[in-house]
Amino acid sequence: MLEKRIYLDNGAVTRLDERVLEAMKPYFFDNYAVATSEFAYTQGIEASEALDESRRILAKALHANLEEFLFTSGSTESSNMALKGIAMALGNKKGKHIIVSRIEDFPVLHSAKALERQGVRVTYLDVDSEGFINIDSLSDSISDETILVSIQHANQEIGTVQDIASIGNICHDKGVLFHTDATHTFTRLPLDVQRIPVDLITVSAHTLHGPKGIGGLYIRKGTPIAKWMDGGFQEFDLRAGLENIPGAVGFAKAVGLVTAEENKRLQTMRDHTIDRILTEITDTTLNGHRQKRLPQNINISFHYVEGESITLHLDMHGFAVSTGSACFSRSLQGSHVIYGIGGDHERAHGSIRITLGRYNTMEEMDAVVKTLAEVIQELREISPLGKEGH
């Protein structure tokens, strides 16, 4: 057993960086005014300036203009806003058809299903065995009534990175809006709206050592989108609600702390760990593409054992990992992503996801591989799933 607990579920949420907390503190205790008070008193002006500066930093990270970035409560709200806002704006003008992939994260997938219940036709694109959509199938699925395509930048479970430049070009050529969920790629992979024809981008702070409860939605200038949450006139009159200024400041600080060197270090640890697991533990399958994947993502199926059993045993040894998506922790369902790439029941229930963050080390990765090998051996010896001749 390890004396300290090792957190390896950074795809669910990351530890807050102390420097982010320090940047946020003044807006909790010294200046806690709201930005809409800028016309009333000095603290309001200072709060508004802090919000604008944070917006400028985040917009710059996407190579966007300041007025194209809206703050939200997180990636769930951002994706809901993108899909439902576009449907409200264009549903009765151009058409009622949207396209998503079958392996999208729940904010997109469930927003699409909600729109479907309201009369919007939804095409769910299949993916191949590594999680990629077929570009030709996407092109063929677009009709005169298509108003939006929403394909994630990278998958939340298996880490596969889509070719969003090609997807965006197809959408642009056919006059269709394109939204991508970049919750897990923002600052980890290049994302330049000047080079990629994407109209809406979902981002969040909780996956990059920023605070929970703050995210953003990039909306390209001129994109028709309706306000779907009523209230005040905040966020360019597109998103009502009290501005989360400490969160915005923390989000901007967190983005500024991510470096190319850190991303390279995560990728090195990722590759080292994948290589060791596949080499040292038999009957394993890597889920997702080997190279075209998130630098922080490892997802592997261990045959003849349940993923839940693996995570519980690893937890007893001090390691925190997830089985499938973090959203499945209270569900008996298998991962829709593993099913989506052609996996069967055993593979869907026997996968674990290890996601790395700033505070993980190579020593920790070696330790989890060693423990994992021992756990898998123990579980296979008592597994009811069995193995012919095992």
C-alpha cells in the first residue's frame, strides 16, 4: 500500500493550482463587486476591468476577438448553449437538422436528444474502431436543412483527436455551422480559430488546473445564436446571470500557466505508461488511436476482468482512476464510447481510463503499472468471466 494517494483522474477534474487561487483571492475578499456595477462605483469599474482582461486572455488563447468569448458556468452549459441556441435561432428559418457523433460527451449528446424530442432531426454519425468519424459520411449527411454539425475535438474517454480542420472546411463549404467541444484539448493541443473554420467552441477551466464552475463558449462574430437563458443582459446580452469574476480570473490564470513543455511531459508519461502496460500485462487492448490522442489520456481494456473491480482494487492501493467516462461512476451501463468503436460488453465494462495532470510524475506512473499488473493477475484468477484454458 502507498502512503500517499495518487490522483490519476484528471480528465474528470484537476487539482487547483495554488497560483490560480492566489489570483482569485482579491475578488473574493477585497473587490467582490459585480461588473454590471461599473457605472455606479469604483469597485464595479475594477471588477469590470478584471472580467475584460480575463476575457482578453482567453480569447487570445484561441486567436479570437475579445467580444467573441462568453463566460459560462462550464462545459455543460457551453455545449447546451451552442446546440440549443443555434436551433432556436435557425430552426424556423433554415431547417431542423443537426449532426453529432455517437461518441460525444453527454452535454452534446443529451442536448441533441433533447432537441430531437422537440422535433429536430438528429443524425448520429458512426465512428471507426479508433474513434474517428468518416469525413465522407459527414459530407453525405449534410442536407439543405442542416443547421449545425457538432463534433468533439477529442474524445473524453479514449482520447482520439478528430481532424476538426477538415470537418470545419466541409461545413464551411456547405454553409453549415460547426461546433466543437474542446473541453479536454483547450491549451493541450493547438486550436486557432483564424486557421480552423469553427464557429463555436466549448472550453472549461476544470480540466486544466483552474477552478470548477467556470467555462466559456467561443462564438465567431456573425454566428446566429439565440439567448436561451432569460435574465439580465450580461455577456453581450447572450448569457444572463451574475458574473463569476473570481472564476473568470482563475480561468485566465490557469490558461497562462499551461506550457508546451508541460504538454510534452504529459505525452512522454502517457507513452511510457501505455508501452509498459501493453508489454507487461497480457490480454490488453488500447482504446483510441495510439498517436492521435490527447497527451494526458490513457484508456485500456483488460480482458476477463471488470473495470469496476480494477478501480476499486487500485483505490485500495492508493490510486484514483476511472472506469470508462467519469460520468459512469454511478451507472451500471457500459461505456457508450467503447460500444461506439465496436467494443462488446466485456470490453466496455473492462476498460479503465488514466488521465494525467501537472502534479503527476514518472515515478507515479511506474508505481501504478506495477500495482495494476498485480491487481489484474489477482482478479483474473477469481474472475467469473473466465478464459478458455486460463
